[in-house]
Amino acid sequence: MKTAPLTDNREFKKIYRDSNSKVTQYFVLYYRPGTCDTSRVGFTVSKKIGNAVVRNRARRRLKECFRLHEDSLEGCYDLVIVARARSLKGDFHHMCRLLKKALEEIK
């Protein structure tokens, strides 16, 4: 299933406030049932992680993991994936497996 980007700050805040979460060593996944036909996903990285170059690298790694496993997501959900510091230096394939497992569990 193709997903749409989540870009509005109000939507991010609503998801943080009204959602469930899954925590791993690489990321935190916030999710709630969506209100539209397609799932929406947003990625965030705190400034505590590093400068813009470092944050963008963490975001790119998470986006690629999600792209590879977005078919594991069944149904319509609003998702926010927040990178943690370990997402930069951790094993990429392990991070992708954890994301796939988290997406499969939110049914």
C-alpha cells in the first residue's frame, strides 16, 4: 500500500497525544487508526541527535527501512517515526527488521 507524507505540525501533535507507541533501540513508532483511505507517515529527528547533516542521515535511513517494508502495514494508519541516537550507528538490517516487526504488530 502506498503511503502519503505527513507534514502538518498539528497532525504530528495530535498523533503524539492520541496514539499508541512501540519503542525499539533505534526508533519510537507512534501510531493511531487513520481517517482517510491511505496511511500517512512522518519522520522526525531531535536536534539532540546532531547537526542537520546527521539528522538528515538518520531520517534517510528510517525512510529507506520504511520504504522497504511499507507493504507490511495493513489498514489505514497515521504514523510518526522518531529516530533515536542509535539509529545512526546501529546495524541497518537489524533496524529494518525491527521496523517490519513493529508494523506487523500494530494490526
